[in-house]
Amino acid sequence: MFRVPVGEDWMALQKEPSFRESVDLMFNRAVAMMDLPPGLEEKIRVCNATYTVRFGVRLRGQIQTFTGYRAVHSEHMEPVKGGIRYAPSVNQDEVEALAALMTYKCALVETPFGGSKGGLCIDPRQYDEHELELITRRFAYELAKRDLIHPSQNVPAPDMGTGEREMAWMADQYARMNTTDINARACVTGKPLNAGGISGRVEATGRGVEYALQEFFRHPEDIAKAGLAGTLDGKRVIVQGLGNVGYHAAKFLQEDDGCLITGIIERDGALFNPEGLNVGAVHDWIVKHGGVTGFPDANHSAEGAAVLEEECDILIPAALEGVINTENAARIRAPLIIEAANGPVTAGADDILRKKGTVIIPDMYANAGGVTVSYFEWVKNLSHIRFGRMQRRQEEARHELIVRELERLSEHLGDAWSMTPDFKSKYLRGAGELELVRSGLDDTMRIAYQSMREVWHDREDVGDLRVAAYLVSIDRVAASYRAKGL
Ligand code: GLU
């Protein structure tokens, strides 16, 4: 397999770098700026192992063969973690690149996992629910048999084409094969709430994108680097892909932050409205009609990709890898790109955009909300208790004491000193699981951003957030290898 040597840039390839090559090139750019002991660079870069499985499932009167993968990139921490995607385009190079990104992502947001990723070559839309269950259970069986699904070894999660339903099947399959494992539920994350999931996991990646942007907009120096000013309020946003991640990111930015979602790009074209689109209404339309075509109150363009190049303040690629490439990068007008998808900007496009001054909030940070809340779910499963169960009422009782005391004092001071009913009800409510998950996610996104920006601002040779993110995470992975005596 071709490898990009350290020191080479994408031009040496004389073609558009693939996703795998892009990850290698970006990694190489960072390690060239580090002082790693000889050999450690290669140890960190290579994917430790990739398991390929071909299995047959009897469907519609005949045996159909499916190909699946689970790549383990780095076991400097265990279990290893990462989603399983269902798509016809899944291949070994792609899962390995995605597994590498998981290693760096987990290190950056300090979730105690190595990186892994899986995939099944399948178009899930071609199968009904029962068939998908048979296929998923069989795939899970093959992985669990080899500890590639295991609470302390390898913990999958949803990715493109999979969700709560598939995770519930996988968890159940593992539990059937390990009937006495008390921690069986921790074998996968992203499960439905009634099967050991956690509140807030479904929207976690989109919520993380929102928190990432909120943190970016807390730093006037960073906003200025993107040539922007002010707050998120009123910013024009174009979203590519209204799947789980894109939909939630766009919805939260519109509802909570006052952003105008001016463009939405989907498989069958794009919608554009400078006044702002109603994300919920577009989402409902897609669910009902299978695409954006025909949606009222917006201009529809059949040439969806062209809308990536429209003027806006923030561009959110939230679907496939490689959508911003050397062909269209020079025409991208957004001054700020946040990579909600994994690998949406190729290494070549990254180079072009950097030279133009575009600020890119990189994937390994921007979409880390998913794995962060997966971490909380895994901890919940291992501790066998819902977050907040012990302290919620106690917290409420203490707040009640203060409120009563304040009420007693305000009786003497007069009505002008009484509490607003809104304050009282908000203050009296103790934090449940969802509030705690949001608080943990927000904290994680703030701290990880600050660790990247510190490197971005402090080191003169670091000109962008992506290389800063790689520097922080490679440094952490290297430190854990050193601690192991490697
Ligand atoms: N598939 C998601 C990702 O790429 C989530 C992984 C996880 O939760 O383990 O980050």
C-alpha cells in the first residue's frame, strides 16, 4: 500500500489525495514539527490491525455474502473506541483512516480510549428491518467472537448508516454470547435509553458542534482571524448534509444561538434562502419526501455542491469525506469552516484554504461530541447507575433551604426584593442525567478547544487549528507510549 513519506506535501502525489492519504499528510505535517524519538512517529501513525470478515446471511431464499471491517488503530489505551458505518462505499483504507482519526480525537478530548472504526459494505436502504437485524446480529457475532466487541477491549458506536437500533441489536447479541458478563451493556454505546443508553447521546455530535462554535466565539482574537466579528447571533450558516449530525447542529444553532441557516445541501440538491430556512420544517420534508426537492419558501438548486461555494459566515460540512477538494477549494467563500463530518476537507484543499486565510475547526475536535457522550454512557454502564440518581433530590433540598431563607428575608424587605418565579423554578430543579451530560459535554468542548488554541497562538510555526489539534493529540499518545516504556 502506498504511504506518503514525511516531508512530502499533497502536490507530490500529483492527484487528489484520498481520505487515507489526507490523514497521513496531515499527521506528517504535525510530526515534522515535533521532536519524537526515532520510530515512535511510525508506531503512532500505523494502524495496528484490521480484521476483514466475509459472512453469509440467508435472505430472500438465498445466501447473500457481506464484507465487514473493524480496524484498530492504536491500543495505547483500552478499550478502543469508534463507530461502525453502513455504506456501500466502505473499504479498508477508509475504516483505517477513520480509526486513526478516532485515536487523535479521543486523545484531544481526553476520553480514555484508543482508536478503532468498523464498517459494513451495505446499502441499508435496500433491506427491511428484519433483514437488517439478521445481518447486524451476524456481523456482531463475528466481531464479538474475536473480542472486537467487548466492554474492556473494543466498544463500537453508531456512525453513518447506523443508529440506536443497530446498537441495541449488537449489545443484545453480545449479551447472548456472554450471559454472565455483568458489564455486557458497556460493549457498545449509542444504545437506546431502554437498552442501557444515556440521555443526549443521539444529538451529542450536533450539540458538540454547537458548543465548539460557542467556544470559538468566546475568543475575539480567533473570531478576528476568520475575518468575522460579534457573536453567533445572526451569522449565516450553510450546512451540507441534514443527517443526524447536520440536522442537530443546524437546529441548535438556529434555536439557541440565533444563527440563520441560509443553505442546506442534500443528495438531491440544495435549498437556499438568505432570510434563513426553518431547519425543523426542512427535516420533516426530507423524512416525508425523501429529499429537499419541492420544499416551499426556498430556492432549490439541483447542483447541490455549488451551494458550498455560496457566500456565508460559517460552512458546516456534515456528510461525507472529501466534499471540499482541490477542485472547489479555491472557490469556497466561507471564512470559517467547521468539520462536523470526518475528513470533509482533503489535504490538498486544506492547503489551499489555509493559504487563503480560511479558518478550519478540524473534525477530530469538531465532531468529538459523539465519542464524549459515548464515554459517559460507557461509564454509566460500568457503574450500573444513572447519572444524578444519588444527588439530584439532595441538591434540590439544599436549594429549597436557600430559597426559603431568601423568601423569609424578602418578607421583611418588601416585594421589590422577592425572587422572580422563573429564577425560583429553575434554581429549585436539581440536575438530571440530561443536564449533567450537557454540562460534561460543554466542559469537554471548551477545554479541548483551549488546548488547541494555546498551541495555535503560542507557537509561531503553527498557523492553523488542525495542526495544533494534531500536535496536542500526538503528544498525548506519545506520552502514554512513553509511560508504558515503549
Ligand atoms: N462514530 C462517531 C465518531 O466518529 C462516534 C464514535 C463513538 O461514539 O465511539 O466519532
